[in-house]
Amino acid sequence: MLDPIAAAPHVFARLDDESESRHVWSVLGRADLLRTVYSEGQPSTGVDFARLARLIEAVDERCSIGATLPIVVQLTTALPILAAEPGPARDVAERAVTGELSVALAVTDMHSGTDLLSMGTSAVIDDLSVVLNGAKSWIASGMSADYFLVLARKNAARHFTSFVWLLVPSSAEGVSRRAVDSNLYPCSGMASLEFRDVVLPRDVLVGRSGRGLTTFTRHIAVERLGSALWGVALCRRVVQRTVGHLAMRPHGDNSLWEVESIRQRVAACVVEIEELGALAASLGRKVTDDYDTVAGAMLKAATGATVASVLSECAQLHGAEGFVRGGLQELRAQAAAFGVGGGPTEVALSIVADGLERVFMVWDRERAGLIRGQREDARPPRV
């Protein structure tokens, strides 16, 4: 089967590290490449592991971290949530996957951050309308999105069933946005949003009332898988760049690359990258098929640690050149988002700790299967 990415070099030639996230989304969508990451070409059918990895790798190769981040979030979380529901939500998902419009996932509250049960953004719902109030921060592509997929509280109870999804047009009266004051993600369209007495028709509700947080928990696992695949692609690219740099730097009669201690440090980075890639491959089907939250949390924790370790080491190996504009020290600072965005590493590890009983059951099944296999192998062949 022809690889659609390999068959579209002219599409990626239109992208570079200064491309804005909205431009990247539009170019990929109009070339019909966004829908290739889904099993049957539709966001409602879930992502395909290999195709998602291939597209993320191709985007990372051409574009900045700031531009790539919204692509990963929309593909893995926003569009699948929308496409699962009939009506306006699914229509918006279909228009988005063609690149006609974009949707920003608006979950993180201005003040409570990833403590979602403390969320202050609220939705008052009656038979005809919804009134939205609140504020969100660090919303990728928020400055350019046509719609916001907003997670809001429908009642005051600090409970899992207190949340709903709303599909909010960015042009609605009472909606305002401003760019986040940061120079680390210039192509991301990162925004802070405010919703002040935003009156919307009831059909902006996405999915069943009270299922918002449950749906988010399922789909954030897929986003964490996407983040792991992106982390592998990014780290591989940076290590190759670092080896090229070291090979060009003279050291005595040879180059820095010939220094054995440096070669070992680079090799250690390669081992870390391959470990993360193997973990993603091992857990990928659990995430894409079963929305396994513990598997997603494992990937999240491993990705943050691996990206931080590899990029820190490579930035150090670049010496003073790592501090130039666009150098590896800047990239290292940007990549710190892998350990924070989508829930910090500490939260991910808590999810893994809460799910240890499930992990141990899997270990026991695998160990039992291995023992049975060994016993069968030890049997003499029938004659």
C-alpha cells in the first residue's frame, strides 16, 4: 500500500519551522493527510498507531514544536470526541479534518490548571440554552481556532459526573482571547480564553450531560500515545543532529565524535529513545483500541522523562552553540512541555500507582503464559 506521506513531498515542502499551526493544519487537511491517521479515514473510528506515528514524524521533521503541538492535540483528542456525536459536533469534525476549520481543545482552567475537579468554568443549562462563564489558559491554537471544545462544570458538586462538553464558536458574543505571554511557542497560537455570559443554543452540548470528564479521561490516553510517538521522532532527530555536530567539531587530530566518553553518552540517549519507542509499540493497541488510561499514563510519564534527558544531554554536547537563537537549549526549554502539557508527570505516575492492581494482573497472565509455553516446548515431539 502506498504511503500517503511519502507520496506527498510537495505538501510538506510548503511547511517549515516558521509555519503557523493553523497553516500547517490547513495544508495537511486540504491534502487529505489528516484523515489518514484514522482507522477508516474518519475521526469516529479511532486512530491507527502506525499512521499516526508516520504523520507526527513528518510534521516534526518540518515544523516547530509550537506548530506541531496543536496538530497532535486536535488529531488525538478534539476531533475524535466531536466525531463520536451526531449533529453539529460531527459536522464540525468533518470540516476540520479537511482543513477547512480548526478546533482548539479548551480544558485547562485559568486558576485550577490540571486539578479538573476544582474547575471554575461553568455552564448553566436549561431546555433551550446554555450560558457559559469562565476562563481557560494555555490553549494550543486558541488564537486561530474557529471553535473551542470547552470542558465546563454543570453543577457545583466536586464529582466526576459534574462536567459537560460544549462546542463554542470563537466568534460568539462574550468570547475573548489573548496570546499567552511566552516566547517559547511562537507558532502555536497559544491563548488564554475568557467566556463572559456567553449565551448559546442547547445544541452546543457534545455528548451526554455529565459524561464530559469520563470522555476526556478516555481520549487523553490517545493524546498521551501521540505525545510518546512525537517524543520518539523528536529525540531521534535531535540525536542525529548532535552526531553530525560532533563529527564536524575538531578535537586534537580527530573530532569530538571520536571521544569514547562522548560516544557512550550519545549511545545512552539512543537506548532511552528505543526504550520509549518499544513501550509505545507495546502499549499502543491498549490505548487505541481500549482507551487504557493506565497505559496512557505510563507513556506520559516515560515520554516526559525521556525527552528531558535526551534533549538536555544533546544540548550540553552542543556546547556554546546550543545557546544561539533556535539552538538546542531553546528546543530543550520548549520540550519541557512534554512533562507538563496534558497533565504533569507526577499526575501520570499517580494514575499508574492507582492502577497497579491491573498492571500486576497483566504481569501474572504474561508470566503464566510464558511458563505454559516453556512446558509445551519441553514436551517431546509426537512420533
